[in-house]
Amino acid sequence: MIVQSEIIDIQEQGVILDLTMEGHLFKVYAYISEPDLERVADIVPAEQFEKEGDVHVTAIASPDEAQRQFEDLAFNMNIGDTLVFLCDDGTCLAAVLLALGQTLDDGEA
């Protein structure tokens, strides 16, 4: 599976990316947040929910989980879907970004 990503916005507690897999574009939100589904509405803009596709949410409590969780989600994604990673801390966020082919410099997110 060929995966490419591009960071499109860095916010105080997270990163928004465009992710291309198998030639299809997906939106990804990776944030430091408690694993609370209600937080997703604060992170993902309302218009993203109105678009065609599902919103897949996963919690990352350990950096070791990031790659596996991404692969599991990617396997179940369809065109137009959105991924949301709720990361326990900055180390988990960094692991998610690494799984997506990105890194952040110290002080970012």
C-alpha cells in the first residue's frame, strides 16, 4: 500500500493532514486528547461530517499502538472517509505522525 501525507495545518494540540492511499485522498486529524468521542466534534469541522464518507476514530494510548491502529483503519477505509487519532500525549502523536510518514520539530503541536 502506497501512502503519502502532507501536513496542511498545525494547531496547538494537533495536526491536520491530507493522506493519499492508493490514489485516493483522505483527511486525517491527529490530536492530543482524552479518548472521548465528544471531543471529535470539537476537532473535526462540521462540514467534514456532512461530506460523503465515514469518520473513523481511534485512541492511541501508547506509541507502540500507532502503526497497528493506522493499518487497521486503513484496511477499512473507503473513498471520502476521515481518520481521527486521539493521542494520549505528544509521544503518541509523534508516533502517529511517523506512521503517516511525517515528523514534527520540537515545539510544534
